[in-house]
Amino acid sequence: MKNKNLLQFITITFFLTFIFSVPIITLFTEDKKISEIENKILTQLPIISFENIYNKRFMKNLDNYTSDQFPLRSDFIKFKNTYSYIIGQREFRDIYVGKNNRLMEKYEFNKEAVDENISNILKISSYMYEKQNIQSKLMVIPTSIAFYKDNLPSFAISDNQKYSLNYINNGVLNYNYLSFYTPYNILNKNKDKYIYYNTDHHWTQLGAYISYLDMFNYKYDNKMLFNNYNKVSNDFYGTYYSKVLLPMINGDSIYSYSNFNNFKIEIDFNKTYNTLYDNNKLNIKNKYQYFLHGDPAFAIIYGDKNKSNEIIVFKDSYAHNFIPFLTNNYGKIHIVDPRYYNIDLEDYLNKNPNITDALFINNLQSLNSNFYN
């Protein structure tokens, strides 16, 4: 009885100490602006004002602040998620942990978002065709969950991406200025290769290269796929890992094709590089930024000097390790990310009359959200 009372006393003391000390430690610890491991911007100390207190915004923000600035936050989340995993949980913030610790993102078809994105792509491609006779192609890349459903937990929810891709294809089928391509079939044939990262939502450059060769109808063999394909990092922990934070998950390796690197690129009007890959980005958490020097809103790549034709690419980040291959086909590649840069298309096309082609390249999850809206 005495030992039981002592245990209760220790438990209550620990609990009360934890409850009262953590907020105090949080307030006197320098705030962090971002959690790199979670890929998250952290809440800062809210401003005390009568208006914020009256509309309850202060208390809500204070709750978020103490949660985000929690001492040893990432270690605590790792511990919590590990415990949840041990007792059977296999879904963390829409990321499934499958067999062999394969990470995959839940996919649920959003017809309304897809329809709106396709409508806007049709408007843009129609305008470019009428303005400058530019032919457009829409390239939509499935995400990894499309090919590894056998690895999913039994309770997992995931809509059929092949159905979604067919739906998109049917939506653009009757327009002579916009064609459709998806690497679904070729990636499915090569799904046993390292074509997707495990800890991140992107595909590898091998997956991108296989798709490029298929899209342009180039003949190749397996030996050719690995020529000049070299490992540049073996400790990449991407966006999926940032959501699950399970210590038993191993990092990814990043490989790149060295023969598609040495080209001049101008980024965001104020930066110029003579390579398409940035070795400095291999020292940060988001190592995928190695491709195209980060996540440019606007860029120009100078490709094959013997070619005069040019292409404009409207992209999400899936395009970053695909675009280098286009240096084979075009003298200049114009790159626009609609999320970050609202281009004056009429003015730009007038100033760049050699643009003959346009490529909209997105992963399926992008078109499943408000990407082109």
C-alpha cells in the first residue's frame, strides 16, 4: 500500500511538473521558425491584444504555439509515432506504412478539382495555339501508390489512378491543340526498378528518364538506362518521412544522369548557373532541390545549340528531374511554375517567337488539387 501511494505520488508529481514546466520552458526558449524534419513552418508567439483575446484567436494561436515550439518536439513525435506503430497504426497524416516499410500517400479522386484544372489547361493551350500555332502536351505522372497496392495495409483507401488518368485523357481527347501522355504503362512495366523514392512523393530520375524515352519513342535497353547514372546522396528523407517520423524508415539514395547536367540555366531573373544540378542542396534536408537548384518559379535553360526550336514548360516539382532530358530536343527551354509566377503569356510569347511546343507536366496529386486555379 505504501509503495502504491509512492508510485501515485511520483506519477502525479511528474505529470504536474510536465504540465507547468513545458509552457515555461517554451516561453524562455528561442523560437524556431521552421521544422526542417517535418517540412513545416512553426507558429510564432501570438501578439497579445484585446481584439485577439475577445475573438479567441489568441488562445487558439497560443495552443498552436506551445505545440509547435514544444521542446524536443521532433523527438517526442518520433516516440509517439513509434508507439502508435507498435500497437498497430499504419497511417500517419495520409501516409500509409506498407510492407517492407514502403511509404505511400493516400489518393482520393477529386473530380471537381481535376475538371477545373483541365479546363484551365485547355484555355491556356487554346490561346497559345491561336496566338502562335503552339502545340501543347499534357503529361500526367501517377504517384507511387498506383503501382504498389500489394504493399498497402488491408484497411487502406486509394482510388484507382488508372481510372483518373483515363478520365483526364477523355477530357482532352477532342482538341487538336492538346495531346495527352501518361507514363503509367511504362512505369508499371518497370515498377521493380528504383523509379520512386520511398520517403518522398517524387519519382527518381530513373523513372523520369524511362518516361522521357517512352514519350519521345526512343529505343533503349536496360544497359542504356544506367549509363552515366551515378549516386550523389544516400541519406535523403523526404516529405513522406516528414509526416511519419518513424526511426526504422531508411533514407533514400539520389542518383542523377551526369551527361544532362552541364547546361546554362537562368533562374527567377537574378541567378545564373552553368549546371542543372546543385551539389550544395545535398547538404540540406530537402535534397530533391538538387535538381534545378531548388523550386524555381521561372527559369530558362539553354539546351542543344544546334536546335532553334524552343519549348515552354508549365510544371510542378515532378518536372525538375525530367526537364534536363529536354536539352536533347530543344535549343531553349522556358519554365514556369503557375503556383509561384503569374506570367504575362501574351507578352512573353511575342518576345519569344521560336517557342513551338508547350508541355504541362504534373503528378496526378497536383491535378487532384487546386493547381491551375
